[in-house]
Amino acid sequence: MKTNLTSSGRPLSRALHASVIAIAVLGTLPRNAHAQLYVAQESLGIVSEYDVKTGATINANFITGLNEPAGLLVKGDDLFVANFGNGTVGKYDAKTGTAINANFIAGLGGPQYMVLSGNTFLVTNGDSGTVGKYKAKTGIVINANFITGFMFPEGLVLAGDRLFVGDFGAGTVGEYKATTGSTTHADFITGLSSPDGLLVLSDKLLVASFGNGTVGEYNAKTGTAINANFITGLDGPQELALLGNKLFVANAHSGTVGEYDAKTGTAINANFITGLGFLHGLAVK
């Protein structure tokens, strides 16, 4: 599957999809004690909330009025939302969806994925080809150009002091020092088809390839492929989320979230959640 890019380097399908997606109207269920799965629907400007055990809707309109929400990050009772469209990261109450600071970080260049590294907050900027570094408590900029030189950075995951960055445009995953931003291995994994979401599972690195509809499994220490076709048949896979031994995959084009065995890649329910708009971010609390 080939994805065209806009002049800014952003996937064209992502920019246009809002006009062609229909969404099923979902009801809401009373909040319960189950873990929650948050889903960012980029085309609809919302974050929705689901029961992570059943896929049942808790609140389809948990957060609204967003501007192309992409990556999500949960830390304690805080839910961070990267708005690709207006270059901000917003901070929200993970229990209620209430805005704490809708402009926690502003002035970004196409923010998408985020990680917390100690007392710092790292964000990929697709349009500016950078990873920026900010204070975790305040959002104040430390170094907006902490790591540079990417074509279109998307996926971001931390493993100790090792930071992996997926470059959607270059088809690579690079390895960097999380504390300094220095390059350890810019071509840690190469030959990928528009790498997007990343996830570290023990000594394995999972890579969602948007272009060919796969999740590949790689050695997190060497970058060697263990199984490049760990999961196949996906439809624009983007963010990955993990709960126990269950792996959740956001399929942007089909508007679904699939559930898989994180150890084997076997589908538990490829249509765990359906009827969504063009989606991007996932987060589990």
C-alpha cells in the first residue's frame, strides 16, 4: 500500500480522510473499574474512551474540539494529547476529560508521539523533522531541536536511556540517547514501509509499518529482524498500546482497533473496536 505525501511531508491520506469517513454513532456506558483505552480520532477532533476488556464504549466524546489529535500519553491521572493541526500538546484529566491546560506546550511543528523521560517530556514534530525536549511539569521548552534531521518522525519509544524514533519518510528506526539526544545508531532498522507506532516489549521492539499493513518484531538490542511479519493484514497501522499480554493496534484507514496476543501476534479480535473515524493515537490507563 502506497501512501502519498503532501508538500509538507505529511501523509496525504491523513489530511484528506476527514471528508470521506463516516462514523457509527456510539452510545455510552456507565464508568466502571475496568482499565480504559483512549483513542484519538484525528478526522473528528475527539478522543474517545473504551473499556479495555470488552471494547464497549464508555464515552465516545471524552474530549472534543481538538485539532487533528494524533499521539496520546497517560501519566497517572493526566492525559496528554498532541494536536497535529495547531501545533500544541494539551493536558487533560484522565478521569473526566476536563482540560487542565489545552496549551501545555505550544508552537510545535506537527506534534504526534510523546514520551516522558525522567523530568522531561519528548515530542516528535513531523513537519519540522525534530524531536523536542520540554519540562515534564510545566511544558516549558528545554530544547525544541533536541534531535534533528528526520524526514518525518512519528513513532517514539523509550527503553531505559535508549530512545527509538521511527522516521516515516526515511523508512527507518533510529536509536538515540534519551538524556543527551546524541545519535547511537541512526539506521538501527532500515528498509521499513513508513514506520509509525513503536513499542518495546522486554528485549523486542515492535514496529507498526503504515505502508504495508504490518507489525514487525525486532531485536531491541541489535535491530535484527525476528519476524518482520509478526502481524499482517492491517489497514494503515499507527499507534500501538499494551496491557498485560494484549497488544492493541490502531488501524487508521479502516477505523478499527484490533486486539492481538503480544507474544505470538495471533489475533484475539481484529475488530475489537469498529466504526471509528481516521484514528491515530492509543493509550491505556
